[in-house]
Amino acid sequence: MFTTLQPPHGLLQLCRVMVVVITLFSSATLVVSYQLHPDEVTALRQIGKTLTPGGQPFEVGDACNQPGTLHDMNLSKDSEASSTVMCNCTLNLNNDGYCHITSLYLKTLSFSGELPPEMANLTYLEIIDLTRNYISGNIPEEWASMKHLTELSLTSNRLSGNIPGYLGSFPSLSYLSLEANQFSGTIPSQLGDLVNLTGLVLSSNLLEGTLPETLAKLNLTNFRASDHNNLSGIIPDFIGNWRNLVRLELYASGLQGPIPRAILSLEKLTDLRITDMSGPEFNLTSIPPRVNRLVLRNINLTGVIPRDVWTSGSLKVL
């Protein structure tokens, strides 16, 4: 015969109290207000004033719709335009209880102002994309304090002057595109300090000088320095040490040949384009084993086309 044991009265009451407290706590978490930090709201308004011709502030309110979603500021009706802000409410690195802006996409919006120093006040920013605008000036030194920035695209603007050396101060930067601007002078050696950089796009500027030896410290997957640049010196051997390189573009870059043999042996290289290059005649003895796009035009090639061009199973564009 079994006897049902009853918990002591005091323990039963304690359990009931705990259930009530847990229920109330759970209910409270369902009504959390995803508020942006007030300093970031202020910074975003000032960013708008600096970028837009009429000095119009960006208004996103003080709340994110929900964690991790994009907030569209609806700054343009152009189908190619983007004016979105991504918020993250789970960072809480300082346990401040606020949401923080982590991504800013302001593309094809005809902005004609300058790059705002106040961007650095968005301290959790990871991505800045200002592609296809008319922004002038140079990159503010204040931006060098953005330690979380991983992607920076300033493609197709009107930025000018030397590429600042303090760009080498971004410890987390993995992608940098300055393509289609009016940057001049030499490529700063400090870019070699970007130890996490995998994509570097410098095409369509007015750059000169050699590729700095410090770039040998990088392990790029994507390097482009084509068109309008007036670089000098031969294509450096260290490019052949970028073992993860997938895309290499040197259209009319000013660099001289021949192409280092190590580049032609890179196993992950699928896109190789080099044109209009001076230098001594040389034979093409092989092509990268996985290349599917190969453009080698006006680079003083001589001799016969290597057999693996015709037997390659991956080559699609020649």
C-alpha cells in the first residue's frame, strides 16, 4: 500500500511565489522597448545634415522595430537606392539596455556633402556602405576610432586627396573599397596593418607609385587596382603568396610584367584579368588550375598558348 507524500506547507507557498515572480518577469520581457541610444539618435541626425545638400537630418525615431531588423528611412524612390539602418539590441556590451546601430546602407541617394566625422559616434558600427553618391572631400580622421568596423565601401563618389594612412587603424576591417573616386598619391604602407583584410578594391582612381611591400603581410581573396591609376614597378612576387586569392584585376594599372609564376599557380584563383601592361616579353607556361575567367590582353605574351588552356574544365571566359 502506497502513501502519497505532501510537501511541507511552507515549501508549497515558496514554490507558488516563485511561479508568480517568474510569470511576471516573463511578461515584462515581452514588452521591452527597443530604444536606440540617445547619442546615436543625435549622431544620425547630424550625419544627415552633413551628407545632404539641404542639411536635412536623418530621422529614425528612437526605437528599432525589433532586434536585428532593417529600418528603411525612405530617402529615395529610386529602385536602386538604399537608405537602411540595421539595429542590434542584443549587444549590451556595456549592459546599458539600449539598441545600437550596426549597419548603415546609404546607396545611390545623390548625396553631395562630405563624409561626416560624427559617423565615429556610432561606436558599434560594423558596416558603412555609401556607394554611388557624389560625396567629396576625404575620409575623416575621427573614423579611425571605429574598432568594430568590418566593411567600408565608398565606391563611386568624388573623394580626393591622398588615401589617409590612418585607414590602417581599423583592427577589424575585412573589406575596403575606394573604387571610382579621385584619390591620388601613393598607396599608404599602413594598409598592410589591416591584418583581417581580405578584400581591397582601389580601381579607377589616380594612384601612382609601387604597391607597398607591407601588403605582403595580408592574405587577400580579392584585389583590384585597375583603370586610370598610374602605378609603377613590376607586379610584385608577394601577390603569389596570397594563398586564398580568388580575384585579381589589373586592367591598365601601370604595373609592368612579367606575371610572377607563383600567381599562375594559385589554387583558389578563379578570376584573373591583366591588360595593357608593358615590360619584357614572356611565355605563359600555365594557367591557374581553377580559373574560369582569364583575360590577358596586350601584356607582351610570346610563344605558344599552354595546353591546359584547352583542356581546362573550369575555364568559361578567355
